[in-house]
Amino acid sequence: MQKKSRMTRSALLGLALAGLAVAGSASAHAASWRIAQAQELRQWIAAAPQDALPVLDTAELDTALREGPGPALDLSARTLALKLAAMHLLGASPANQKAGWQIPDTDAQTDLGQGLDQALASDSLARFLTGLRPAHRDYAALRAAYAIESDPDRKAVIARNMERWRWMPRELGVNHLLVNAAFFEARLTRQGKPDRTWRVIVGKTATPTPVFATQITGVNLNPWWNIPASIVREKGGRFAASQGYVQTGGQWRQKPGPGNALGQMKLVMPNPFSVYIHDTPSKTLFARETRAFSHGCVRIDDAVGFATVLLEGSKTSAEVAAAVKAGNSVTFDLANPIPVYLAYFTAAPAADGTIAFSPDIYRRDSRIALAAKTGVPCRG
């Protein structure tokens, strides 16, 4: 997948095309291209920098256009159209630049070959390609800002975050929670519209919050804390009984209570990282502008209020308050599980519509190469 021949330009997509259901691209029944459609494709390829994408090499397409309709035009146009479509849908970064981004992109199962054939049959190539861009409003805002941004450094940050949005599923769910570690915030979307935002504390630079997705299925009030082995080693296995620590079966745990490290609430969100969204007794840290203090978990402000919002339709606010006051550890299921995405965007639209920038606390921006105006993405 790392060849750089002019014919394939595989390095543009890394491993992205390997996961696509594009068997139809080589089918003998693939749609034929008209000259006007190939010229329209040529214009879309030239316009790729508007989405901070590289411009594909069109030498073979240009030759085929001069020769007129036929197998050569069909092959060159189809090859380029599928590559351009995959870049809009999945991004242009090879796998090594996406290291650590562990949110599965379900768009990789899209049958681009079939979609392209339908677009050619209905003469709707523009609608096909436009429909592959990230659907989220944040991407649209970043794209608009990218077009007018004159500062090269800010423009580069916007471009890298546009690319990150291409790594996300186009459909996040009509109800979902998006945690942006770079901005220290969690944003709840309900019925497809932004609902509320909470301040969060994320992992220290030595123990960064990972990027992944899972589902929130419930809320654990007054949780026990099962202390990870890494923290047991860090503390030398010394935990005071006066602070609620007990050891059972070789496992250190902390009882529910006001000093519990998880506070009064922890979300039930199974994941292989043992990273959770939870409360904290250290409320003063939420006043800090930069909030990277945890071992990787996400601590959320107004945790009980947050839990009450998630439990709407399952438990009333009075029932939640009573359960917290009782002090016993109890888990309430959500009426409907919702997806949660722990992501990392260093540029995002602010409330006033402008683009806000956050410090790259985990130094992840430089891993994403910027697209050159022509040819393959630059490696600098």
C-alpha cells in the first residue's frame, strides 16, 4: 500500500481502501463515462484543496479525455473517482498517521463502487462526492474557516482537524456524547442538536486520555473504585484505611464516600482501556484553563447533574438525588444506551461561530501530514 506509482497513488489512502466494499470498481458492468462527466471529475480533483485534501495526478485521465470515450477513459476516471471519494469519506492519511485513533470508522464499509455507478447513471457525480464529506456541523464550520484563513499556522491546524473529522463515522447517532480532550469539554447532542456542554478534566501528558468510542449503558452512583495496578505501583501499595481503602482478594478498592476518587458518579461504558467518565472530589480543578490532571479517565463537572440528564426517561431527578444521598452503590440503566466518543480536536467552532484553537497538549497535530496542492501528501 505504500507504492508511489503515478498509476495507483496508494500512499494517498494508506490502508483505507483495503476496508472499503468496492468490489464493483473492477466489475465488467461498471458504468461508462461520458466526456462531460470526466471533465466534471477533473474539476472536483482540482478543487480537493478546498477540503484540505491533496490533488490527485490526472495525467492519465487527461490523455484519455483527449482520446475520447472508451475503456481507457472509463478505467482512469473510475480509478480516480474512487480514490477521491475515499479521501473525502475516510481521509488521506496513511495508517501510521492515525496511530492511536481508535474510533472505528463504520464508513469503511460503504460500497463506493455501487454509489459511483448510481451517480453516473443519474448524472449526479457532484451530489455523490458532496455526500461523502463529514456530515457534522463542526466540519462545515472548519471548512468555511479554512477557505478564508490567511495565517498559515492556523490554517494548518484547521486542516488537520478537518482530516480528523474524516476519521469519524459520518453518523454519530441522533443522541451522543462527544468528549473533546483538547478542549477539556464534553458535549451532549440530543435529537440531532447540541444540548449541553460540561467542563472535563482529562489525562496528564504522561497518561493521556485515549481516543476511542463505546456506549454508555448506565450510571453507577456512589461507586466503588477498583484501583488500577499502575496506580497501586505508583503509590507503592500504600493506602490508608481511614480514607476508605480496603484490600480484598489482592485487589485494592476504595469504598463509596465523599473522598472516593470517583466521586459520586461513574458512567457504565465498557471499554478495553479501563477509562471512564466520572465525578471527582477535587472540584477546584475545574476552574483551571488547562485541565490535564488525571491518569487517563475523564472527570466531569456537575457530575450528578450530568447523570440526571442522561437518566431522563429512566429516573427522575428526585430519584437520582435520593440514591446519591443514601450512600449505597447503585447502578441505573439508561432508557436507551447512547454512543460516546472520546476524541481530540484542537480546532473547533466556538459559540459565536468563530473557530477556537486549543493547545495541542498531547502533541498529536504534527503526526498528520498536510496535503500538498498537487501530488501526494507531503511528508514534512
